[in-house]
Amino acid sequence: MNGQNKPFSPNSNVEVERLELALEAASVGTWELDLSNNTVRWCERTKVLYGFSGEDIVPYELVLSLIHHDDKKRVDEGVKLALDGYIRKPYNVEFRVISNIDGQTRWLHCKGSAYFDKNGKPERFLGTAQNVSQDAQNRQLLRENEEKIRTLVDNTPDIITRWDKDLKLLFANAAYEEKTGISNDFILEKTIGEMGKPDFISDPYNLSKIFETGKPQEYYNSCATSHGEFFFHSRLIPEFSENGSIESVLAIARDITDVKNSETRFQTMVEQSPMAIGLLRGRDMILEIGNDRIFEIWGKDKSAIGKTILEVLPEIQEQGFMQLLHNVYDTGEPFFGTNVLAKLIINGISEDRYFDFIYTPLWDKSNNISGIIIMANEVTAQVIAKKAVESSEAKFRSLIEEAPVATCVLIGRELVVEVANERMIQYWGKDKSLLGKPLKDAVPELIGQPFLQILDHVFTTGETYVGKSEPAQLEVDGKIGTYYYDYTYKPLRNKNGEIYAVMDMAADVTSEVLARKALEESESKLRAVLEAAPAGMVVFTGADMIVEMPNQAFINIIGKGNDIAGKPLREVMPELQNQAFLKILDQVFTSGEMYKSDAALVDIVKHGVMTHNLYDFTYTPLFDKDGKVFAILDVSVDVTEAVRARQQLEDSELFARSVIDNSPIAKFVLIGEEMRIRTANDVMIDMVGKDASILGKVVMDAIPELANSPTMERLLHVLHTGDVFHEPEEKIELIRHGKPYTRYYNHIYKPLTDINGDRYGIIVTATEVTDQVLARQKLEEAEESLRDAVELAELGTWLLNPVSMTVTYSERMGKWFGFEKQYIGLTEFMNVMDEKDRSRVQQSITDALADNSDGYYAEEYVVTSQSTGQRRILQARGRAFFNQEGKAYLMRGTAQDVTEQRLLQIGLEQQVQERTEELEVINEELAAINEEYMATNEELAESNYLLTQSNQNLQQFAYIASHDLQEPLRKIQSFGNLLSSRYNKDLGEGIHLIERMQTAANRMSVLIQDLLTFSRISTKQDNTERIPLSKVVDAVLSDLELTIEETGAAIAVNQLPVINGDESQLGQLFQNLISNALKFKHPNIAPIIKISADSIHAYQLPTNVKPAKAAANYSRIKVSDNGIGFDQKYADRIFQVFQRLHGRSEFAGTGIGLAICEKVASNHGGAISATSQPENGAVFTIYLPE
């Protein structure tokens, strides 16, 4: 059963939800005690707090059983007082619970309120539960800490006293009496004035000041005693009451006599030290000792002694020194400062001074920090000089870093790379980790090349070396390559004229060198390239544009013949005179800038005929080694046909644009990588909520709200790959006509290609499907609600495919049928049903699937699980769905387990049938009964007489059995005892015969007593009283306490039910079962006995168990042990009178105990059974109707 979090039932659902959220957030559980049946209903959180994993509604006794035995009585009394109509004490109690899940103990705090009617009778009792284990642990820890503090105070060597506002001594620890020899009893409850030695204990002025300011204070004092003068460091601490006022002052005085004596010696050493030394005492950093040097660097004098460091040097407040001092005082870790700046006020002027200093903690004999020793050297001059050098070096480094050419400085003969700018490091193909390394280690590939020898020569001779376009083998990006450099190695000298470094400045000229070489190599190939090129190519040399190296394609373009080489262009093509091309060539030659034109119209006389064609051409300047233009390369391609084809394509696009504009579906066309909107129809413009001004804009500028969506990434993917993108029902947020507009859309991105198959744009198609999406979402929500309802009602669901005749079913229904697969054939599905139900169910399904039927199906049948064998009665309902042709294409339905309802109904029907038959028989015999009525009365009178006589005889027998039969036995036992005691010596071996006689008499006495017990129990009792079985078992365990202790037995009793019954008989039942478990045990093994109970339905009874009374539910109580057990074949025999499985020499007994148990169970409408194996213990199970 699922836990329910709402034990209350207020009217407002909103308030319930708020309350539930608040309770959940606070981890507070709720509960309610049902006073009508004494059960507790608790929420899931409360169950977790109690460590309980069972039902939501449980007996109150079960809840009490989870509470620690030391707290159980107090909790129960709290409940009773809360429910007492006269007392009505609020329920507020803390207690411990022991989890039956993990065995952990928790402290819970429960609060509750009882509600009474107008007559003072309690109607409801409900409340909350909260885990306060941490609070309980904290209180326990607080008590332990208080005890530790008391012990610490009593044993500390420090004098601790407490004073009230009248300066009266309230407390003094043992250290005071030890230090002064004055009894504490003498000074307690006296004021400072009444004591006579106020300064020794605490200065009255300082105490009064604490009461006025509320701030702690420290000071030093001393006292002369017969043992000499003592010195103390005292600390006064205010103690506040709950309302914030000062209630008392705690004074702690520490004996620092030894420290004071050491300080005297220390003072002498400090004064003679050349280093600045000072001693700061306490956390307030009071200057206690300082030599002349420290006052000199501070700009102070010895009047500073006795003041705090901040009073002496207030300017250090915000400079971090106080934090350092406090950290040393608090942690005991010394601090070392080097070249630290301090801004000090010397003679009224703020000065920057630098110090090397140490803060060292000073420890007393109790290993506590009492102060800090300061030792300092002023290094202002050194720091300033060092900074000047660093500034110069920084400027030099900055100069090198910012140099426009690659620069580095190599120090010493080892040529250590001291500094190198980024450009030089890139030339070397390394990173800054090479700084500080010798050049041969930093750039090892230079070994074997001439550069290291040249550098050594420069360092040795002081001669500058200049290299031009020299090759160097360097490893860049993991590959060795050849690079060319212009470089200079210049020696650097110090102020003494000595060479200490070499500066290397270099410029990478690799591209120029390679270009020059490539030019030289390519000149010979240029003519061949020109000749083989499919485009028209020619070189125009000089300002006169002399035609050189025209290829055949160029000759064919101008149509002038093959003898044009060596002539000026104006002479070759005079028709260009009135066109722009000669001016353009002149401009390229003059400026050195390339000129390119696409689809330019050129008028050329070809073979005497004027032509008008379109050309793509490029005029590229060619430079000599001095960087001057000496010629122009002309590359021309006739694109007349291509342009015409493109115009045709544009005409086609115009047609497509017309189609798009008139489409009822939103479309637009995006061109190029930037996705510029070329076309958008009115439907699309309206969909995005814009106007025609978006045409020609980049899509992300026209519709900026798409910037945070993956739209652009998708568009580029389609353009680059040619894949079609389709996204159905995507939620898109737009700004439509200036307002946010969120809807769902289907949209497709398709690439556009030109006549060459190249992709140049995308066409986007979009359709709004918001209504369909919202409708489907509502349908899905409805289906989810339906599934929740099915789950709440504990229904199974199924679906039949009429075509394949297969059944698909829910997990719950699969468990009922014992199926593991998710679907199964209809025939196999029906084989699990009882045979008597199959044909009827099959016909009902056939009728529901028939054409033109109403399609409804309802049947009830019995199934037996294939996996567990459990039988259930299921009520199934379904409906068939038909297509347009009237053919069934689906049948869907639910099933419900109605086993309990039908069993109850069958029981009622059987009772009705029995009563009906009895009435019929009674009616038939009524006449005969009337005729024999007189005779029956006479017989009845006689029967009553005989019954009276029988009862008297039974009573007489009982008296005889209990008195007359026992009397001879008692005499036999008495006379046997007399013989044994008086004639023990004379009897000799006969004494054993007397012992055997007494043993036999004892057995006979026990047998007679057991027979009497069995005879009394044989009469069924009136079981109208409610008996808690837990109480019965507790009484039995109390009676057997001695035996349990002797055997060392461990007995575990779980929560037991409350039933209608006879307390005495039930006591006999448990007495015999537990006694047997204690008796029939293994030698030298302590018995382990477990008693547990649960509730089962009638159909769950084992087939061999036949209770005396029919009921819908039974309490099942199990008594198990770890004893010697028995063979299962004797399970029925052991409940018969005088049946024993062991000899009297092994185990004592009469063989009647289990017969009594069987009779008690039967008297209470139940039954008892036993299961066992030899040497493996036994389990006795009692079934009693609820």
C-alpha cells in the first residue's frame, strides 16, 4: 500500500497542498489516532521517522512496540492525559524509537491535540512528529561539555573567579586556595573591600569598568606573599543575561612569575641587540619590551611601553600587520617578511620604509601563547636600489619585447637566453620555457650549424657580425625546415667595457628568398604554362605595353594572326583606342595594383569583322627584384555563353519567385553564407510578423529573435552539405508585430543549386501547427490521467489485435496470468483461464468483434498464474473499435481482481442456500413436530433430568479425579518419603525401588492433572472478550522466566493481534508451545524462539488446514524454534492425546500438551498445524478468525 501524506481532511485543496509542502520542507510527519478502533494512521514521513515499512494504518499497540522500552510508559501516559476530558493536557513528548529496518535509535518529538465533543468525549486525536536526534545528541554533548568544563575549571592552574554587580565574589576555583593558602569559604560572598587584598584578585576599578562598557579587558598585576612576589596576567570577561544586560564578570588570572623573571633576562639581551626587537603581550598586542633600535625605526620613544601596538603605530591599522600578528597569536605559526613595505609616520611625516622581519609566538610554561616577539631590520636603501635596477631591467626587457624585429639577449659564454621577444621565440618554434637555458639546449638543432661558432667569435672578439639571407635548419611545429634570415650579432659591454652578452636581432626573409628562387625557376616555365592555358594569356611589357608570349587562346580571341609578338598593344588592337582598357592597363602599371573585371563587354575586330563579346579578365602586375612593375599579365576568358545562360536562369528564378509569392504556404529564399533574404511571400511575412522591408536583409538582422536558436547553424549545414532539413512541431518564439508570439511550426530547409550544381541558397517552407500540437498535448495529458486512474484503481489493461489475434497487456495483468512476455497469442492467453470459462469468454469476444455489433465485452472468469499457481477471479470489460467498413481493427479493455468480493459473495450465497434448505426441511417436518410436541416435551423433561444427572456425575468425577484419585497418590508419595528418610540405611538396594515408585506416582499425578485440563478445555467457551495476545504471551514468559534463564533461551516476540477469545485457554495454548520449544532443544545449544503474526485471506489458507469456523480473514501466528524437530510424517499424529515421539528417559511429558493446543484453537474457531525436519527445529502455525 502506498503511503498517504494527508491524514487531515480540510476543505481547501490549496491549503492542503500548502500545508503538505510546508510539512515536507520541514521534514515533519503527521499522524492521527482513530479512537473508534484504536489504530494509528500515519503519513510516509512519519513511517520513515519510526523506521517502519508496513501499512499506513496500524494498531496503536504496534506503534508503542516501536518505542524504546524505557520511554514507552511515558508516551502512553501522555496520550491518556491528552485524551482525558477533565485534564486535557497538551500532548508534547520526546522519546526514542528503534527502527525495524536498520535497527537505529532515533529521538522523536511528537506534538498532538485532542478534539472533544460537547460532552467532553474525545472525537479526534492528531498531531506531528519530527526527528530531534541531533538536538538530543547536542543536549547530551552540552551536558558532557559542561562536566568537562567544570573538571577543567577545578583543575586549571589559572585562578578563576566570578563577580556580581556589587563586586561580590560568587565563585573561586581551587587554584585560588592553592596559590594564596586562603580558604575559598573565607572569601566567598564577600566584596573586594571586605577581603582586604582587592588588587591581588581583581582590581575594583577594572571590574566596575567592565560592568559599564561591557567590553573584555586585560591587565597585569602582582602580589607579595610569604612565598615571594607573584606576577599575574588577568583577563576580565563580561557575562550577559538573556535580556542582554551584564549579569556578572568572569576573571581569569594566570601566574606569569616565571615568564616575568625570564623577561627580565630577556630585556637585557634585547637592549644589547643590534636588531630591532620588541615584545607584544596578549591578543591586544600590548608593547611590553622594546630596545632602542625598534623605537628608532618607529620614530618613537620608550613612553610607548605599556600601550597597544595600534596606540603606538595607528597608521598600520589598514596595512595588514594586525592580521598577521593575530594569525601568529592564534595559530602559533611564525611569520617571516622580506622587503615588506610599511608606511610609518616619522616626525609627523608619512614615509615608505622597507623591513625584513619575523613575528615569533611566545609560549608560557603551560604551552599557551602569551605574546609575540618582533625582530626586524630596515632594508629601505637596499630595496630602493634593487627597484632601480629592476626598473632599468624592466625597461630593457620592454624595449626588447616591443622591438619590431626578432630580438634576444644571450648572457655569458654559455649564451644563456636571458630575454627573447615573442617574434624570436616563434622563429625558433619554441615557447617561453627556454628562457634561462643555454642556447644550445634551448634550440638543440643549431648544433652542427655555424651560428654557435659565430656567436662565440663575437663574444670573444667583440666584433659585430651581420648575416644576409642565410639558411637555418629549425624545428617548428615538430618538423625540421629550412628558413632564411637577415640577422645581426652585436656584443654588449658592462660599465667596465667587458663583454657580458650578445644581442641577436633577426628578420625572417624566407618568403622573399623562396619567391626570388621561385621566380627564377618559374620564368622558364611561364612560356610553357601560357601556351598550355585554356584561357587567353599574354604579357604586356613596359609602359608601351609590348605584346610578349601570347598564347594561342589569346591570338584566337583577338583574331589578329600569329605575328603580334613584339608590337605595342595600341598597334595590334587599334579598336581599343576609344575603350577603357588601355587606360586601365596604364593605371595598373603605374599603381602596381591588380585589376579584375567580370563579364566586361569588349569590341574586337576579329578577322576584319567587329565582334561584341563578354569577357572575364585580370590584369596582374609583375615586379622585378627591386619591387618595380616591369610588365602586366593579362588572363582573359570568353564568358558570353555563360552570361546568356545565367540570364536565362534569372528569368527562371523570376518565374519561381512568382510561384513562391502566390503560394498559400509560407516560403522565403535565403542567398549565400550570410543568408540574405531574396524572396519572401506575404504568408511568410505575416507569419514572422514583419513587413516587406525585410527583403534584402540578412535573416538574423530581419528576425533577430532567432539569434539564440539553432536556425543559423541548421541553414549553414544545409547549404554546405546539401542535406534537406525537416523539423516537425518545433516551438519557436517570435516578436510578431512588436509582441512576443510563441507557436509550433513544421518547417523544411532545401538547398538551391545553379546550372553547375553549386549550392547558392536555401528555400524555407513553414506551416504553423500550433492547434494540432496543443490538441495532441491535451490528449496526452488525458491519457496520462487515465493511466493514473487505472493505476489508482489497481486495474490491469489489455489490447487485442483482431487480425493477428495477439493480446498485449499491462505489467499488473501479466503478473496475474504469470506471463513474462509483453504480448501473447489469444489461445495461449485463454489457456490460463479455468476450462469452464474458456468457451463462454471466447464466444463473448467473438460477439464483440462481429460486424455491426455494439462492440462491448464484459466477462468474469478464473485464472491460475503460470508462475505462482495463485488463483484469481477477474472481471474484464472491453470495447471493440471498427473502421469505415465496419470491421473491427482493435479491442481495448481493463480487468479487475474481484477475488475477495466473489469469495465473500459465494460465502453469503452458500449461507442463504443452507438457510433456505433448512427452512424447507423445517416446513416439511413442522406438522410432524407439532404432532410429537407433547411427546417431545415429556422426552425433554426426561433428558433434562438425565443431563442434570450427567452433570452431577461429571462434577463428581472431576472431584474424584482431583481428590480421590490424587489422594492415594499423595499417600504413596508421602509414605515413600517417610521410608526414604527413616529407613534409608536399612533398605539398602531397596531405596532405588522406592525412588522408582515415587517417580511413577509423580507421572501418574501429572497425567491426571493433564486429563483434567483437557476435559475442561473440551467444552467450547463463549469467546466474546477482546484479548490482546501480546499480553497473554507476556504472562506466559513471566511464568517460564526461571526455565528461560536456565536454558539461556532468546525469545523474540513481534506485534501480535487482538482477538475474541478465552484468556485462560489461550494462555494454555502458548504455555504448551513455548514449554515444548524450551524442552525439545539440542544439548549445549541455547533455544531461539520467535513468535510473529500477520493477517491472511481465507483463500490463502493451506489446503491441509481446516478451521472450525469460516471467516474472510484469519490471524496467522507462528511459533518457531531451533530445536531437535521431528519427521514431517508425524505432523498430524502429534496433536492426538497421549502421542509421544520420544521416550520418557529422553524428555518428560504426558503427550497431552499439543492435544490441548489443538482443542484451544478449535474452540476459538481456528486450527493449528506444524512443519519440521529432524534436527532443524519446528514451526507451529495457529490460524484464528479475525
